[in-house]
Amino acid sequence: MKITHTFFAAGLLCSQASVYANTEEATLGDSVDAIFADLVLEDAPGAGVIVAEGGEPLHELYYGEADLVHGVPIGPDTVFHAASVSKQFTAYAINRLALDGKIDLDATFQTYLPDVPDYGAPITVRQLIHHTSGLRSSYVVASLAGQPRDLPMTMARAKRWPESLRDLNYAPGTETSYTNLAYGYLAEIVEAAAGQSMPDWLQANVFTPLDMRSTLVLNDYNRVVQGRATSFRKTEDGWEHSHYLNNVAGGTNVNTTPRDLAKWGAHLVSLKQSDPEMWSAMTTPGTLNDGSPALLNGKLPYAAGLIHSKIADVPVLGHGGANAQFRANMKFEPESGLFVAILSNTSEGAPHAKIDAVMRAALVSKGLAEADPAKEADEAQEKEEKTKIAFDMDTVAPAMGAFTIARAALPEGIAHPQGQNLPTDATILLRAGEEGVEGRVDSSVWVPLGAVAPTIAKAGEATIDLSGAQPILQFNGESTALARGGCSAARSAQLVGRYKNPAWPVVIEVTYADQMLLMTYGEDETRGLTCASESQLVTTINDRTDFAGSKQFETVGDGTPSALDVSLGLRVRRVRFDRIN
């Protein structure tokens, strides 16, 4: 029996009654509601949550407002932007057309898109699916190339900047790194092979047959969609709109509801019996040239828009996504057909990150996993201990600053996994924040660090001893000192100049005044420039959503640099900007 809890903000509570078929379902409902209890706020955005089996809801939770301007509550018919959850639909279209003989997955993708220039190495359609192409990610490249942030993204703009470089992050098939451009190309391949746009193909072959009446590919952000939620960002002054100006299908832009996603999940599971070839195509992880699995972030096998993972030691498949402040996540257990989805119109409180907790509750309710009281007690105790421990900010103050460490020495959970064409050393920045110590690694944003002692910070699986001026990274019984950075006045003077990539319009200008290094990156604001070492530089990040600030720079050449190599995480590596004066 369908079970629905609906909590609405602005004083409206329980607009739909809770109806439970049995104690098992009641326990599931209580568990799920408790997971989100701290996020149910008045006059705030929220989320839609569903637990389903075979496409039928076992429990639903809807809370918050879809539109803060008009006070429209989130409910079962609210349509959410599903971000990168969209990729599995694109992969489904490609695989269906491949099984129908219209696409050869092992052909170079330019076979179907002859106008796309040569990237310097052959890239297959299959490599696009599994993120092993080496292509730089289009949205990140657009930012680095200087495309204005308020300019709507189209496929022409998404392709323009990476195609102008004519090179890759790494040789195709030798590594795995996430790239939205690959899925933009896949959408174009669907159109070339099927003779209709991918949105139209999905409507005719997926959404209509599965009765997903509230689902569509929204490749025109100006289009009015009835019941569609608006994205909101939390600021010091309240909530503000967070607009997503993107018309590119393939990697994103499926809009849907939790109930429609549950129907899709049931269809995927049904393929095991009805269409084993398609099931295999969708769920078999990609492989690299050497036969090893395509592992996203160095650990998660990536299939066709579906990521393999485990919850309570039970194998599950799923995918998440984020655009503007929209957040989406879905996972399913392929043996039982248990399905969980969370769709939200804000990142505040990270509702999407609760997906594992919801799936675990679903698995426990069906006897597929055991409740782990000991683990839960340990986690509660750890959380309580963390709230009791505060940093001794006076003592740790000398440990703040910019540092480098050999990338190979970084433990899991602190930085990006090892990869090609990355700086040998990673940069680590530490600063005093409003609530304690904050850290930043490479091109990541600032994140608060937990205190396990007044002078010891928790960082992933490691700790950092901040009791002295030189922080000590401790992991698996080994200690590694972080190398403190900084640029002298003489070195700063050498960095001053203007830099440009010949294929892009953006110019980087470095200046030095009042003992401060400053950088102006195209039309972006002028930012402070920090020397993690004399050869590695990072720019100031204003806040956790300041994507434009998350850049990393390496100097090229001894003495006065002849160029700067610019990177942004794993998705764009070492784009060269030559000195022009």
C-alpha cells in the first residue's frame, strides 16, 4: 500500500494522512522521517523522498516549498531538476540504439559526429559512456575560458572551448574522470543515429511507455513546466534564487518527480528478465585499455550512467547530481527491486547525501540488512564527542597558512585520487574560520575540519597535528610534515605579468602591490593569490559555492615564468597560458 507523509512549511502540516499497511512499513516510515527531521523548516525549500518496490511507493516524504516567492509547497506532483541522474537515460538511449544495430559502441564517436575535430587520439562511443575518454568537462572549461557566468550554456558553447584546445586530460582508455561534455556528445549521437532529438526519443521510448507523465528533458530553461520547483541558495540575508541557465541535454536536464523515478527504477530492474542484453549494457562497468575497471574517483565502478556501490554490504546501483542548488540522488537494489530517490531544490543541509541512510532503512525493513545498533551507538558517541571538542585557536594559529605535500603521500578522503597530468605535489591551505579550522586541498572549496583534540584536526582517514608552526599529517602510523609555502618579494615580482592561451579570449593578469600578489582572471573579480610553494599558486575563494575561484596554477620555467598551467580538479588539467608581457 502506498504510504505518504507530507510535511509542508509555512504552518501547513500533514496535508496527507499516513496510512500504513503493517508494522514493517510503519517502522520504515518512522525511520525515513527521522532521517530528515532536522531539515523540515518553515519558509524554506525542501525535498521529495520516495522508497519504492517494483515501482510502487512504500513510503514518501515531501517537505518544504517548491517556490518561496509564492509559498507553493512541495508535494507528489512537484517536478525537480534531476541534474546528473539524467546520464543514465542518455546511456539507455545509446545502448538501445546500439543493440538495434544503429550505433557501434567501439567506433570513434566522430563516426556519427563528423564535424567534431580530432582531439589528438581516437575516442570511442563506449569511452564516452564510461568517462574514460580523457575529454575535459565542458562547464569547467567554459569557466576557465572566460565565458560569462550569466551566459546560458548551449551545446555550441559547451563544445567551443574544449574543441579549440584539440587535446585531452589524458590518453583515452587510460583513466576515469567525470566529464559532462562526453554526455553532450552522446545526446548528439542519439539524434544522428535515431533521426530525432534525444528529448523526443526518450519521450517516445521511455517516458510515455512507462507512464512517467511528469518527466521531460528540459533543454530550454525558459520553458514553463507546471509544478516545477525553483532552486534556492541560503545566504546571510535569507534565501535567494539560484538560476541554472543550461539548455544542454545529455549530461543533465531531465526533470522528474520521485514517483516517476520509481517507475524508471522498476523498469531497469525488470530488464534482468525481459532484456538481459540491455541489463548487461546498462550495469556492466566500463574497462580501461589494460582491462582494469573504470573506477570513478578511483574506487567506484562506473557503468552506463550507473555507479556500483554497497550499503550495509548489499550491492546497489545509482547516481547523484547537482546543478545550481538542485540536488538529486537515486539508488536501487537489483535483486529485490527496492528503490530510493531524493530530489531537492536546495543543497542546504545536504538532503541528497542522506540517500545511503534511507536505503539502509529500506533494506533493514525488508530483512535484507541487519540494523547495527553498535555502529549507530558508536556514530552517535563520535558525533557527541565532536560537539564537545573545540580547537584551541590561539595554539593552532601558527599552523595556519599554505603548504604542499607529495600527492602520493595523501591518504584517501583528503584529495583527488592519483591521476595523470596532475601536479606532483598537492596544495593544502589551512585557515581560522568562524567555527574553527577550515581546510582546502588543490582546487577544492573550503571545508570545516573536525577537532579530535584541541590541536588535532580530522582530515578524511588521517589527522593533522596543528600544535606547531609546521603541521604534521598522520596516517597509518606514519607522520609527514607539510612544507610551508610563500613567495618572497623577488619571487612575486617574477610572477607579475599577463598570460593567455592562444585559443581562448581570456587573459590572466598577475600584479604585486603592498606586499600582496593579486590575480585578475578575465572578467572575474581581482582576487588574492597565495603561494603554496614558489611554483604552485591558488586564488582566493569567497565561499563554498564560489566555483570561479577554485583554480590552481603552476609556473612553467625557472625564474620568470614563461607560462602558467591552469587546472580545476580532475576535470580540467594543465591548460597552458603563455606569458604575453
